[in-house]
Amino acid sequence: MKSIPVLLFIYFSFINLNVIINAQIDCTIYSDDIDIINLNPFYVRPNRYPLLSSIDYNATSRQVTSFNIFNDQNPSSNIYCLKNLQSLRLINTNLPILSDIKNFQNLTSLIIQSDNGMINQHLPSELGELTSMNELALTDIKNLEDLPDEIEYLVQLRSLTLKEIPNFKKLSDENMRKLVNLYILNLIDLPNLSNIPSTINNYQFLQRLEITKTNINKFELENLNNLSSLKMASNLMLKSLKITDMLKLSSIDISYNNELLELKIQNLNLLQSFTLLSNTKLISLEMENISTLQSIWLTNSEQLKTITFNNLSSLSTFESALLSNLQSISFENLPLISTIRVVGSPFLENISFTNLPLIKELDLSNCQLKSFPQSILSLKSLKTLTMQFNQLSSLPSTLSNDLPNLQILKLMNNKFQEKIFQPPLIYIRELYLNNNSLTSLDGIAEYKSLQRLDLPFNQISSIPLEIMKLSSTLQMLSINSNRLITIPYQMTNMRTLKTFNAANNNITFVERQKIVNFFRNTPIGLNV
């Protein structure tokens, strides 16, 4: 029997709540706006404060134009009688959204954050009567599932934010198609939203778009001529993304979309910032006809297999690291690119270069390449080539003729054997061959431009006397950890040699003392 009063209380509370939600509030009982404000059960400051419950009002007419309610959880529903209100912010309150919201005919900004479950699954259709509204932001709304169809009448809306609404399911083409004056659209943390209206491509005034933490599967964005910023992040079901024909798009952030497989970006005239981070299943990246982007850095896209760059007219630097499944990469018509680094892609099979007239530096380290990519020979302006930690055992015989500007060649940790390369690399100034299996330096005299030669950890047993032909160019020689038993004493007369490292060889103590004595009066820094 004791449970009956409790049940009756719950029943009548439910009835009263429905009455409140569906009530038509009698506003005639209030003399003016200040009278309405004073009947709220919390202190309201008479001058607006950003983070406190406060108002803006006209002292003469006693009309309230702005009302902020912060952490005062039980405001009176008489608020709906503030018919002069232009701005309303409800932060952590229990105010339900009533049909009386239609009274706010002058409202231009409505911000609701943390409703404590007081807003139903559906907003009242009367929201569509607020035709002066230009800002609507709904954040942390527990039960809301959609926007009313009448939202289409808010044609003056400039900014729409829907954020942290766990049950929000639908944005239909019908209720979004007329919001063509939007400047800002944020769809953030809506885990049950599975569609983006196709009519978004009609928003020709849209400048900023963020879509994060949704359930969308595919998205195509095109011909938004004023869009300047786009963020697509943590959309866990997104598999395909296409961005094309954006005249003013300058910033793109595509990150943590764990199911994204294909990304295509085309025809962007002003792109300057491009972030592509931790899209772990991305297989294909295609970028074409992008005018102003100057650098691209890619990492943590473990499944990326194909990259195509074409007509990126301002790109100067491309860098990638640890794209562990990359198989093919193509660079075509990049007139300003000077640096390309593709590091840590052990399955790279195809690499293509076409029309890169200003390329200066290329790094293909740790890609497990077994043969020298022939397309490199088209890079006539190349100065530095790094291909360490690969499986190379030979170089093209035409390397010097095809790459006349190549000055620095880094080939450490490969599989080169026997004697140093022939025909000679006559233009090379710095040659790094650490950790290979070379046994002979025969022919070194023909490397007429050589200034630095690094040969540690090979199997070289002698330095031929012909090295004296380099006495006017060679400045640094490192041949430690080989199989030398002596060093030609004539090398004391190598006039440009400054540093000579020959430690950890098979030179006896007695022979080492002789060598030290011979070099003692020279300017050569000897380590033997």
C-alpha cells in the first residue's frame, strides 16, 4: 500500500510535465520584460556577462534583448514571453523547448548546451517560425533525434552547429535544402548520423565545414566556391571521400577516419594546408590540379597502397614515413617541387617521375628496393640522392650522363659487391657506401670531382696508389672497419685531404706506428 502514493506522484508529475511541454503560456499577466526576468528563481545580473546568468536590456523601455542562463537549472517557462529577445543562451538548464518558442520573432541567436534530458526527441515545429534567426547551436542534447521539417524556413541562418547529440539520426534533403545562406556548418559527435544531405553542395556561401564523429559511409563535396576550411575527422564508417572544384578551399584536415579507403582531391586553387593523419585503412590517395599547396607530409596510413600527384603547381616538398604497404607512387607535372622523401615503404614497387624540372633532393631510404628505378634518370636537376637501407646491387651505367647535376649519392646499407662503380661517377662530390660488400677501389682515380668518400664496414683490403689522382679534390676519406693491412705512404702528399679515418682494420701495431710517423708532419687528421 505504501507504493500507491509514490505511483500517484509519478503519474501526476508525468501529466504536469506534458501540460508544461504543450502549454500555451499566458504572457498577458506580465507588465514588461523585467517583470518576467524577476520571477525567475535565481539571480540575473542586469548587464550581460559571458559566463554568468545575465541580460542586456533597455532601461527606458525595459525590453530585454539578450538573456544568458548559466548553470541555473530551473528557469521559469515565462521566459517564452520575452518577445523582444534577440539572443538566448541556455547552458546546463532544465528548460524544455515549448511550442511557445514561436514568440521569439526577433530571435537571431539560439544556443543550447547541456539540456539535462529535458528536450524531447523532436523539437517543436514552431522553431521554423523564427525566420530572423542566423545562429543555431545545439550541444549535448540527450534525446534529440532530428530537426523539424520546418527548419527549411530559417533561410537567414548563417551558422548551424549540432554537437554531442548521441541519438541524432537524420538530416533530410527536404528540411536542409533551403538553408543556402549558411556560412558555418558543424556536425560534430553525432554517432548515429549516417547521411549528409546532397543539397549541401548548393550552399554557395558556406565557408567552414566540420564533420566529425559521425556514422556516414560516403561523402562527395564539390563546387562550393566560398568554402575555405574543411575538417573530416574520426568518422568511423567513412570509406570514400571526394573533394573537387573548390575555388577558395585553403585548409583540409582529414584525420582518424579508420575505415577510409579512397581519397580523391581535385581542382583546388587556393589549398595551403593539408593534414592527412592516421587514416589507418586508406588504400588510395589521388591529388590533381591543386595550385597553391606547398608541402605534403604523410604518416600513419599503414594500408595506403597507391599515391598519385598530378599538376600540383606550387608543391615544393613531399615527405612520407612508414607507409608500410605503399606499392606505387607517381609524381607528374610538379614544376616547383624540390624535395621528395619516401622513407620506410618496404613494398614499394613502382615509382614514377614525369616533368619535375626543379627537383634537387630525393630520398628513398628503407624501401627494400632491389633495382634502381629508371624514372629517377629523368630528374636532370637532381643534386642529392639517398637510397640507404635497400637491396641494390648495381647502378645504371648511364647514371653520370643522365644525372649531370648529381653531387651527393648516399647508398649505405645495400648489397654492392666487388669493385667501386664503373663507369665512374665523374660528377659526384660525396659518395657514401657504408655497410656494403665492396672489395676493391680500382678505378677510383676516375672519380675526378670526389671530395668525400665514406667506405666503413666493407671488405676492402687495399687502397690503390691511383687514389693520388684525387689529391687536388678529396677532402675526407673514411675506410674504417675494412680489411686493410697498410696505407700507401704516398697519401701524405694528398694536398686537399683533411680527415682520414682508417681505424679497426687489420693493420698491425708496428705498421700503425709507421703510418702515424709518416703522417705526423702533415695537416691531415689521421685516425688509424
